[in-house]
Amino acid sequence: MPDLKEPRFFAADLRFQFEEQPSNYLPKTYDEYLALFDAATPEQRVGEASPSYLKSHIAAHAIAEVQPAARIIAILREPASFVRSLQLQLLQEHVESESDLRKAVANEQITRAGRQVRRYSDHVHYVEQLRRYHAVFPKEQVLVLIYDDFRSDNERTVREVLRFLQVDDEFPIHAMDANPTVRVRSAGLDNAMRMLYGRNGPSRLVNRTLKALTPQGARRRLMRTVRRRLVYGQPRAPEESAMIELRARFKEEVLALSEYLDRDLVGLWGYDRVG
């Protein structure tokens, strides 16, 4: 797996959502993309994790075109919980400014680069997304996981992934909560941290000074500590009435997904209690 967590290379139709202004952050050419895997050895599988490939209308075909033997893993989460988690992530990334879940979803449609974008509901058209992959890849090359299984029996699910990838499924697994959901406790302090340690503006001088005085590992540990203790906090429980409204909105999608996967997600996710 490359150091860049989400290369997003094959989701070119969504790039305008990731970067309002072009930068060197994401690979632009196929050679730049392949260079992300230069450290891999011949006996290793290589892969990357870009959730945008599900939402993208072109990623499935683009991946199949360059690597028809690719193995695709999709992990799906109960839609209302996913939307809540995405809202907290977008707040953390300064893409969303509305902390109230109901208001954020009500105002989800925005114009970016001249195109209409729905920040939340566009992500949970699960059946449509899976069909794009099943149209270009054999069924045995697409693994669909349910987030609840991943959380309730992490090791079993990870070993299922290892077998799917045809790698050593007996490799020791050390479970960890690698990407916990957080809320931005102080928007002012978070903005100040971005000014100091961001890529642009007056932060460049600070970054150069810190690089000269502090090893890279120590800088990263300092940043994580400051953000964890001062900027971020445990997320508050969302308003239950807002979650009920979201579940009512997404019930048809859950019914369709249950039928498509031949699994009772309606009962698992509590949509049988949604009117």
C-alpha cells in the first residue's frame, strides 16, 4: 500500500471535488500513479484504498482497462451512520461548515467547478455503484463487505480479505482503531493549526523552521498530540430524530441492497422499524 492513503487516480470525474485548485498532491499521470508502488517487491500484492472509486461513474471501467485481473473490495456501511460519519470527516477537513446534521444534509447540494454535487446522498447509491463493478469484473473478483461484520469480528473479516487477495491468511493480525471518528472541538484552534502547519501561506516559514529544528517523526507526533488533546474530541451522539429522517430517506436503497446481495440488511440495520 502506498504512503498516499487515497490516490483517487481512477476517479478523474470527481477530481474537481478533491482539489479546487490543481496541485501536486495527487498523481496526474499513470506513470506517477505506478510510481506510488515502487517500493513493492515481486512477491507482494499491491493495492490502494480510494473510497471515491465507488462513487465515481468511470473508475470501475478505468481500473478494468489497465488491470482486468484486479480484485475489488467494497465495504458498505448503514447509510444514516455513514452520512453522519462523513459529515464529521468533512467538518474536520474544512469542506463542511455546518455542524448540525439535519441542516448539513438539507443544504448538501452545492456547485463545485460549475457542477452540481450532493455531498452526502450521492455516496449511498450502493446498488448502482456495485453494478458498475459487476459489469466489468467477474463476480469472484469483487468482494462486498458489511461494516458491521468488520467491527464485530475484525480478525475474521480481515482474514477473509487475505484469502480473497490470495495472500497468507495466517499472518498475525494486531487489531487497532486506526481512523476513529472525531468532532472538531474548537474551530478557531483548528484554523490556527492549519495556518501554522498547512502547505501554503505564512505556514511555509513555520514549516521550514520546524523541519530545521525537529526530526520528521517528532513533528508528526507533536501534531497528532496537539490535535488529539486540544482540537478534536469524542463525537456527540447525533439527534435521534435526524437519524430517523435519514433512515426513512434511505430505506428504499437498503431494501434494494438487501435484495441485490441476498442478505437481510433491513433487519441488521433496523430499517424494519422505519416507517
